[in-house]
Amino acid sequence: MPLNWKAGGLLLGLVFFLAVLLVKPIGVSTQFVILDGIVGDAVNSELVTQTDEGYTSTNAYLAKSNGKYAKSVANPLNYSFVFVLAMALGGFLSMRLRGGLDQAERSMPALWRANFGDSTFKRYALVFLGGFVVLYGARLAGGCTSGHMMSGMMQTSLSGYVFAAGAFAAGVPVSLMLFKKEA
């Protein structure tokens, strides 16, 4: 049974509030760069090095902020990286508790079927492509929807409100173009 959107919104707000209160604002897209760095460091052991002053990298992005990102590559078991791993694990557990992939395929939304057909491969491929585009755009903007919009708006950051307005200004017309047929 799906979670009511009102209860889900309240729970999401509570999680964001507790994260800011207890640890720090939520933002996850940088952790994908850290994962890239971990893989890169496994292939090239000279990518991240420790010096007397801290950590540095031959990669300019990992070396910036006084080696903050290089340190995260060298020591990935920090709050932010574990948070991203927990998000993936939570999604997997949710899928399993809701009946697995077979149930997900049977419960494909009628609106999706009306516009794109019954192909689960097509659905997964387009969802992956959409996620890739969003992540690429997030890194290009130096943040992500959770960092810019969710945490940003919660902290009353003007950039958070501008980002949210831009996200909806782009998302609504694209949705109207993609989902022309009604269920």
C-alpha cells in the first residue's frame, strides 16, 4: 500500500529537520563524485595523497577546499557517503517489502502505459536516463535537488527558492509534453 502523500511529506520534512538539527543539511550529489574518486584512486594510487598538511589530489576538483574531497575519498565512511549508501539500501528494501520487481511491473501506472506502453525495459531505461541527466545537471550547478531545493528552502536560502522555481518551471512543461495521453 502506498504511503499517503501528506504523511510522506511530513515524514520527509521531519527527516530534513532532524538532519539539520543533529548533523548538517542534506545534500548527496557530491558523494557520487567521491565514489568516482574512490574508483579512480583504486586504479591510480597517486590520485589522492596524504601530506603533513592533510590530503590532496592530482585532480583539481578533489584537491579544492583544502583537500576536503580528497580526504573523503581516502576515508569514505563519513556521514554523507554512508547516507547515500543507506538511501540505495532503503530503496532496495522498499522494493522487496512491496513485493519485488514483479509487483512493480504489475503496478506500472496507467498514465505511463497510456503514453509509453508496457515495456518495463523502456521504463527502467528512461528512468535511468532521467536520473543521469538530473545528476549531471546537479553537478554542473554545484549541488543537487536535496541540497539546493530541500535543504536550501528549509534554511530560507534565496538560491533554494530560485532553484525550486526553476525546477518546476522546467518540469511541468516537460511533463505536459511527455504525458499527452490521459490514463
